[in-house]
Amino acid sequence: MLTAERIIVASSLVWAAALLTWQLLAAWGGGRKDYSARAGSSARGVLYNFTAAMSPARKEAARRHPFKFAVGMVMHLGVVVAVLKVVVLLIKPTAPPIAPIPLGGFLAFAAAATSFLFVRRFFSKNLRPISDFDDYFAAFAVAVYLGIGSLHELNVINAGTFLLVGAVVAFYIPLGKLRHVLFCPVARFDLGRRLGYRGTFPAGRAE
């Protein structure tokens, strides 16, 4: 059951993983040697940068635009849920929907949030001039992916359709801005490591 769809999804994931790894190695370039004197802990810096530093209180954009920040959080949490659904189906293709009403509703809400960001980008006088095809296609693909995930969780469409849409999104990840699924945490790790080493992170000790 779902053998062909699972093979397609697995192939897309292998393609994405291989290309993302190559892109990361090419972008990394070995990194720069840090000549500063150690004044703190790299591990503490990384931990801080993945915890307290991600708090809305530490982000000016989140404080000034709490609604947009919340919409973005809903979208990203929806993607995590949809990806977990794909993983479950890859492991156990006969698995029934996990929690049809709550998860299906949440994925629909996340799809609506992503659609809002898509429309906002198109009509924003500040965002539209700096947006290109990739910005719109990425938002569109994620919105469709979340919407299909919602319909599958609500048992409106079959698992095969959901997996095939997931395969398309996975294939596109290394080709556009969706590659930040890897580059964002890697960059955050590297920043935390460096600033932790210099004693700059964790911040706020002298405040």
C-alpha cells in the first residue's frame, strides 16, 4: 500500500538532503579562524541562541508586529506537524489520521496563515518590490501542502495525494528559499558558538 508514493517521497528526501549538504559545504568554506581570546562557553552560547534568544522579547520585529509574528509561528508549527505526518506514513503507511479534528483544524488554520502571508506580500508596497518568483512560489507551495495535510487528516483525501504533494515540496526545498530549513539552524548554531566563545552570549548578564 502506498509503495509508489513512499518511494517518490523517499527519493525527494534523498535528493533534498544530498543537495542541501552540498550547498552547506560550499557555503561554509571551512569557516574563519577565531583569533579572539576565549571569554565564555560555546555550548552556553549555542543553548542561549536556541532558547532565550528566540524569545519574542528579544526580537524587535516580534515586539513591534506581534500579529505577524504569531501568524509566522502558526505557519511554521503547521509545517512541523505536516512533516511529522509524512514521517508517520513513511514508517507505517496504514496508519490512520492522528487526531482528525484538532490536527486537521490546526493544519487548515496554518494553511490560512500562510495564504495570508502570501497575499500580504503581494499587496505590500514594501515587500512586493523586493519579492521574486521564489518568494511567491514557496508560500504557495507551503499553503497547498498544509491544506492538503488538513484534508488528509480530516479523511477527505487519501494518503497518496498528501505524500505526492509532500514529495514535490521536498524536491523544491534546496532549489529556493525553503532551504532555510537547514541554513537557519546552522547559522544560529554557528553564531551562538562564536559569540558564546567570546563571552557575548548569553546576553543580559550585566543588564
